[in-house]
Amino acid sequence: MIKKTLHLILTVVVLAAGILYARHLIETAPEAERRPPEKTIPTVDVIEATPQSYTIQLITRGTVTPRTESTLIPQVAGRALAISDNFRAGGFFETGEELLRIDPVDYELALTTAKAELATMRLGLSEEKAQAKQAESDWKKLGMNGKPDALVMRKPQLANARASMASAEARVKRAEVDLDRTRILAPYAGRIMEQQVDVGQYVSPGTVLAKIYATDYVEVRLPLTDRQLAFVDLPESYRGQSSDEINLKEAPLVKLTSDLGGKTYSWEGRIVRTEGSIDTSSRQLFVIAQVNDPYVKDNSGRPPLKIGQFVRAQIIGQELKDVFVLPRSLLSGTDDVLIANQDNKIQRRALEVVWEDAENVVVRSGLNPGDRVISTAMPYATDGAEIKLSGEINDSIDNVDSDNITRAGH
């Protein structure tokens, strides 16, 4: 009993001593020094806004089409006797060149027969003239009074002989024309798109011999949106205006590019006209670009344009003056930018964007010359927040090459 009492008393004493010691440690512990949190100021890059001139380029696409496309069809029937070496798909030919010849024997015989008939009719007319003259002489010798009857003077017979000779002359002319038509001549300088017949094949009026197209220039039909139309001066034609009055030298330039065999080639042309209606499905206006002499070999080594070839077009538009050009990345889905003001604090500025593409935006108002536009991404920036600049100001906006024209129109 005494042992249990002593053990309990000892336990209480140890616990009390521990509590007193812990309290002493707490009361005598040094206090931690409290410091205010350090203020973090973000470092940003800026570019200086400077007004400049900027030439817009409209991006569109189209397909190469021929200026003139025709179907060669014979006007006479016969066997294809011979064809030109150029009468093959892809072959070039010049105006008036003989492309195909139809066997002319039947038409030569028809011409000979027609000429023989004409000679007979001429003889008959000469005889009628002689008989009419003899009838007039006999009338006078008989001393008949009054005006002789037309039949007596053989006038109807003479008129019939003249009509027969005129008909014979027409048959000769027709035979000559048919004989000429056995030679199929090129109506203009061009190229064979499709060859449909060959030597030995019988052809008749209506048979398609070939499909051809002119090679002096080609056209590309290009769609433009209403917004794009606001930035290009298109040639317009009006009723009563001749084509000579349209100055094509002042028409907008267009650069066509296309990929062939892993290489990119380019051609230059001009917008020569607009179509007379707006496409009802896309609400776009189609303009026509013309490329002259697309098949002439030059030193660039580029291949000739192909009909049906898909091309990308860059149309040189208007030149905008006193505008600011910014990288598109500075506008994060809105027409706002961040400005570093004179106190090195953030100021959000709304802009009037007049043109934009995948790379740049062109600003008419909202910026002042010398404004420092923050180019560092700051998704959670607030107006009035303090910033500091990283070294010197980056290249000014005016160093953007004004000839580095926009790549797409919106």
C-alpha cells in the first residue's frame, strides 16, 4: 500500500516538473523577426509605336482557265488523211496552221463537175443572148409597129439562162469551199487540250476532232470578300465604255504561286475585270486575273501554267498611310494592347484595327507616336500595375518592312 502511494506521488512530481520546464522554454524562447513581404515587379519588353505606310496584300485562290477555249468540228465528211505533228495533246500551233486534212478526192471531183456545169450554162447564156439579138433584128426587118412582146424578144429565156449560170457559179463556189474545208486550220495560236481523232478515222460534220485553247494569255477567277474589296481599286467597266478606255497598266498587280514537283513557282499578272454578279452562295465577288504569255520559256526555269492548275494569289491592294503595325500576338483575342506609361505602369489601350492577318494587325487609332507597347505576354495584367523595362527598347515598329505585306485578308 505504501509502495503504490509513493509511486503515484513520484509520477505526479515528474509530470509537474515537465510542465514547468516546458512553460519556461516557451516563455524564454526568442521571438521571430517579422519582415514585410518583398514587392515583385515584373520585367517586360516593349516596342515603340511609330506611324508608317503599309501596303495591303489580299490572299485568295483560284484555278487557271484559258482565255479562249474551242472545239474543232469538221464541216465536211471524209477520212482523216493526215494530221500535223503538233496535233497531239499538249502540242502548240500557230494561227492558220494546218492541223488535219480530210481526204479531198470527192470534193475535187465535185468541183470539176460544178465547173463543167458552169461552162455549159455559160454556153447556154451566150446562145440566148445571140437569139435575143437576132429576134430584135428580125422584128425591125419585118417593120412591125409597136413594142415587141417580151417573149418575142426572148427576155424570159435570157433571164432563165442567166439564173442557170448564177446557180452553176454558186455550185462551183460551194465545191471550192467544201474542198477548202478538207483542211482544218488553226483559228488562233494555241495548244491542243484533247485529241479525239487520228489518221484513217472517218469523220463527219459534228465529229469532235480536238479541244483547243488560246495561249496568248490565261485567266484565273479569284473570289474576294466584301472586306477585301474595301482595300483594292478594281477596274470597272460601264455601258458604252470601250475596252481601250480601261488602262490595264494601272490595274492591281497579282502574284500567283503554285507547287509543282516539290518546288514553288510564281507568275505575275493583273486584275483586268470583275464579273457582273455576286455569287449568291458565298456572297463573294469574283475578279479575273490575266497572265500574259504564260507559255514562253524564260530564264527562271519555271514550267508553263497548266489549264486547271490550282494557284494561290496575292493581290496588291491599297497603301495605308500613317498607321501602326503590330505583331498579331500582342492582341490576345481582343483589340486591346498593354502600354507602359511614363511612370512605368501598365495602361490598357483599345485600338481601331483596320486590317489584320495571321501575322500583323494594322492600327488606325488608339496609339500615339512614341507609345511603348508591351510585347511580353501578361495574361493577368491590371491597369496601374508597376513594371520595369528589360534593358533598352526593342526594335521600333517602324523597322517592320512596309513591303512585308499582309498575308491574308479578313
